[in-house]
Amino acid sequence: MPETGLFDVAIIGGGAAGLFLCSYLRETDLRVILFEQQEILGRKLTATGNGRGNLSAVEVNADHYFYDRNDPAARGIIEKVLAGLTPNDLQRRMADLGLACTAIDGRIYPLSLQALSLQLTLRDAAFSTNIVIEQPARIVKLQAPQPGCTGYTLRTDSGASYSATCVVIAIGGPADPNLSGWQNLAELWESAGLRMGRPFAPALARLKLANPARRLAGTRVQAAVSVYDRPLDGKIIYAETGEILFTEYGLSGIPILNVAGAISPYMTQYQPELRLNFWPKRPERELEKLLHSEYVHRAERPLTEAFAGILPEKLRQYLCTLALTTVAPDKLRRKETEDEKATKWEILSRIKLGELLPDFIDEVRRLILGLTCPIIAVTDMATAQTAIGGLKLGQFSASLEAKTGSGLFVCGELLDVTGLCGGYNLHWAFASATAVARGIRRFFPDRGMREEAGIA
């Protein structure tokens, strides 16, 4: 096997975390090697923020992240890592690298509003005379220092062998494997004595419902979204208000993606139920008055025109049909029998609001304030934006150095930390890389690493 000499730092993974770490190590006296199995460095970055490059948020703290609540060290480590790189620190750091940023609606983007700008900036950060880039190259074996040896041994899929004093595992997670090029390299961390915590599961993904409202597919609406661990008397797991999108199989939209992150690790334990409030952040009494006024003053109008000032057309049709099924099923069946070829919309057009008892209005009100939707699945890894689960944080110091071995660090998606939508996952990649840079600087105190944000 060819031996390539001893490097100071070997980085496994040329994604967001690995490249950002390179930005701290470049132009130092350290000899660095970066391994990336894809042919393009930071390829997944080009898709972030729907192509706009949402790299962080104006406010970032531990409450914006999902992590293993059974790991007592997890929150403390997350807080320390995030404190090492604030959103303002990140914007200054990006400016130093040549990327101007801007804040829009609480989220931070490249000024160009193009993810490509972020990818090219971080890619160029790895181009330095002291950094060797091996790509495409996949590490298939990692061996801890042996007695009499000076560092870790790494072996690639081509058979090449390398040695390094410090090793940083910065590989991406299993979500969207076409972009991430994910390979399950469990042998890497298991050989170093590291343990998986919660198994990987899709997060920030769409939801599949037991009874999807296919007629609503394509409809967008503002809603307060709450998810409970079981029907009826369940405990609330997560809640958020925002725009949701009905799909052929269920629901999408930012609040839904975040709900998926909250429930994905527990789908086998829970019977999760989603509740949608289409009257968010408004007094319920106001809704009661509007519905009562509708019932009194528009009694002669067909149901197709009912509640037009409150709900989108398709959602009105859907909720009216559900309400009729509950409080006036005989009337609905008669209308369906009269014309078996009639659509739901045509049937509703033949029923006047005044023909129905007040309990119909009560049922519509109940549905507007709390439509229940049993969840059957979170969509798979292929469509998820990121994964939840990973290595237990309690195995690491605040600089994300493994307690099992000196000089072994992990940053980015492999750790059991998953952020909400809105730039939090990229911020974690950058903050965790900064924490590792801080640890490496302590490892090599006189090797030219500058004292700057996060690594002083």
C-alpha cells in the first residue's frame, strides 16, 4: 500500500462543515488533507434554501434544534457550540471569505440570493497551498493510533493509506442521497469507540396522512399546526403557525416539515395526530360572529358561496362536506342519490345554507378551529431535507473532540442535532466546524491559526 506521510489534520467530508473548517485551517503551518467522495465540493449546498442559500437565521439558540432529550449532556454542548459562532460572527466570517450576506424575514442569505454563491465561496476556502484535496475518494477504514505510531491511519477505497495526528469526521447525513452521496460508514466511528444514539430517520420531510384530502391538493392556507402523541387525550409534541400546502398524499410546508422533525424518531411509539386551526392568532369569538352573520343574512345562498370571506374555495367545499357528513348525512345521501354523477361541488350548490340547522354552523366552526388528521408516515430519506438521529453528543467535549480518543473530532450532520427549517442546520454545520477549529488550535497552539471569531 502506498504511504503518503503524516498530515496534521485529515478531514473526512467536503460539505458545509468540512469546507468551513478548511477556512480556518488554510494559510497556516498545518498540513491538511480533505477527503470528499463526490466530484464536486459542497454539492449539496447548491440546493439549500430552495436555491437561495439560506445559511443561518437572525436568532439562533438551542430551542431551534431537535436533540436526544435522554442525553443529559446534549443541550449544554449545543449551547456552548452555538455560543462559539453567533449569527453576527458568521456574517463577519463570510464577509472575510468574500461573501456578503443579508437578512430577510429573520433569515440570513447571500446578498446574491443564490446558493451557488455560498457553495463557490466555501469551495474556494479549501483551495490553499497547505490543504491537499483528494476527490473522489472515500475513506473505508479508520484506525486509532497504535503503540509506537504518531497518528490515525486512514485508508481509501482505492487502497491508498494516510496518517494524521487529528481526524475530523465531517460527512453528511443520509437525507437526499443523490446530493449528499451518503455512504453508511459506521465502521469509521465504531472503530473509534463512538456510539450511535437515536437511529437516523427522515426529518424536515412531508407528512403522509391516513385520509389525505386529495381534492385540496395544491391549496395553500395559513394554519396553526399542532401535533399530539395520540388522539383525543394526547400530549402536544410540537406546534407552529405558518403556511401549509395540501398534497395528494398529505401535507407539506415549513410548519409540516418541522412537525416531521419532531415526530420522526418516535413514529413506532406514537399514534401521532395533527390538528389544524385555520383561524390562527384571532379571537374565536370573532369567528362565531362571522359564522352567525353568514347563517342569518345568507340563508338563501348555496353552500358553494358560504364562508367565502373566511376560507379558500376548495377548503370551504371540503369542510362543508365534512360537516354535512356529521350533522346531516341523510340530506347529503339524498342529494347524491338524486344525481349519482354530480360532483361534491355540484351537490353543495343545490343545498341552501338556511336548509340546515344551527348545528351545521357549530360543526363548521369546530372544523375550522381543529381539523384532525391522523399521520401514518413521514416521507422517506430521498425527499427529506435532512435526517434526525446520529452520534450521541455526550461522547464529546465542547470542542466536539471524542472522549474516546485524543485528536478525533466530529462536526456537522453526523451528530444527533437537527435544526428547524430556516437556516438552522447550516448554522449548526458552521458552528460545529468552528468548535472543532477551536479544538485543533489548542492541539497545535503555535502553528499559525489566527485568533478570530470562535477559535480564540
